[in-house]
Amino acid sequence: MRITILASGDLWAGAEVVVYHLVRGLLDLPEVQLSAVFLNRGRLADEVADLGGDVHILDEAEHSFFSLARNFKKLISQLKPDILHSHRYKENFLAWYASRGSSGLRLIATQHGMPERFGRTSFKSRIRSFLSFYLLSHSFSRTVAVSEEMRETLITEYGFHATSISVIHNGIPIPESQPFSTKKPIAIGSAGRMFPVKGFELLVEIASTVIPAMGNVVFVIAGNGPQYDLLQEKIVRYGLTSSFQLPGHIDDMDKFYQDLDIYINTSVHEGIPMSVLEAMSHGLPVVVPNVGGFPEIVEEGINGYLVDNRDPSMFAARCVELLSDTEKRKQMAGSARQRVVGHFSRAAMANQYYQLYQKLLG
């Protein structure tokens, strides 16, 4: 079975990490002959090349879109894949163009997230989303949603037929188990790109309630983005500079999670966020909003808490509850790791994609 993965590779964020883990999982399957095409020379391309993968670069900075499309179609005619699996908008258009005239080629796309529905979105972005969804629903063999909630949204709001969508949850490698820590100070953390959809401003408000109530607590957000300065200003305004850290980008995320006691997410919307899966795999109880794919990950009161609205006092109350009860935090920590080991491993994700490829090829 010949599979070609198509991804941008311009960032190293959630979708790119999923692509990397999918490639790594598929490379472990002897039945798969895998190639990967990336539109940028970046970390994703380097990581896959280090695995010994068959990597091809079509640098989008060196081509117009039409030149990129022609060159990609030519490359696909040489690789002759049975399955062409794309990720994100531009890649979907390129996959569709390359498939024209290739009757045996099956197109699959993974939808990693949904268009943002708040703030300003440009006319160009709305048109791009509309055209991409039209292509996926009319010209692709299958669209993969990373959560059941996303699948329902695609069906009810974007006109997809139920039989054209599969759900495959994201998967991650499972780290070694770490002993439960009772160190001081307690650390509550989050990670992600500092964009409005992540809702990190809410986290500052949560910290302003938790820190006075509990005392010896530190909050930390790993990541960079356009809201970094805004968050820093808000931390200063709330008088939290000694207890709230913004270290920027962190390479060693394993150590980041190991240094935390609770993981918190404040996103307005998410699919199946890699950071929450990674935190749980490190044995961290999580406090997350009850939106998107979170109810498919977190079992309320067992491995974390689902907060029903964006009231900072409700998030803070759950954090204080965990901070005040070490035994409960320890039990949830163990359950969080078991949840990811049992349902969200990299091997499980790669195997589900492989089974889908087999099904589509008959």
C-alpha cells in the first residue's frame, strides 16, 4: 500500500505534531510504503527525514500557487500513491488538483480544527474555508474529524454526508511513568500558541483567585504568539508578576509537564488538543472547558474536570479543590495517564488510519 502524506510543515504546532506521530506510526507498519511531501523546510520535514522517511520538499516560498500545483501533480505522477492524505486548506486544494485524471487515487483529509467563529475573520479566510469544505464533501473519499463533536458540526452546519466522515482521535507517544510529586510550590500550567482562541487571558483571571486562596502556587504558560505582550501586561495589572511565568517557547516539553501538578486549558474551542493528551500521559489531572472534543477525553471527576462556562471562579474552584486534596489529585493523576494509555496512543491512531486506508482501497 503506497501512502503519500501532504502537509505544510511551516509550524511545529498541534496539527504538525499529529502528522509527525502519524508518519512515525505508519513507518512501523511493514505493509505501508510511505512518502511525505512538505511545503516548507522546517522542523516537521527534518523530524520525518530523521526517521528515515521518504521526504520531498516543494517550498511554497519559491512558487506561485499554480506553479506549486503543477509541480505537485508531477511529483504525484512519479510517486503513484494509492492514498493521498492531506492536512489543512492549501494542501486539500493541491491534493484535489493532483488527483484529476487519476481514477485509482483515493483522497483523504484530516480536519484538525474548525474555522474560528469570533473576532474578525477576513473575507478571504471565509471563502477559503467554504471552498475547502466543498472540495472535501464532494471530491474526497473520506474526511477524518479528530472528534465526534467536529463530525457533528461538519454534518449539521457544513453539509457533509454522514458516511463521508470518519472520527479518529489524535494519538501521542506514551512517556515513562513518573512518581507522584508533593513538591512545593504547586505549579499549574498550560501550553499553546498565544492566540485569542486559546483564551489565556481567562487563565490570568483564574490565577488572581487561586493564588490568594492557596498561597504557595505558581502559574506558567509555555508558548509564544501575538498575545504575549497583552498577557504580560495583564499579569502586571493583576499584581501576579512573582507568581505567573511566561517562559516563551519550550523545547523540552516533557520536563515542562513533569514540573507541573495540574494542567489547565482555557480554549474557546478545541478538537482533541495534543497538549491535554500529553499532560494527562504525564499523570496530570486536568481542568478544561466543556467544549469541543474535551468530553471525549476527560471523564468528569475521574481524571479531570469539565467546566461548563467561562466563569473564572468556576475554574478556580476546581483548581483549589485539587490543591486542597492531595489524595484526590493523586488518584486523578493515575486515572489521567491510564485514559491516554488506553485510548490515545500513537500506535492506536496509526492503526485506525491504516484500517481506514484498507477499507477505502477495498
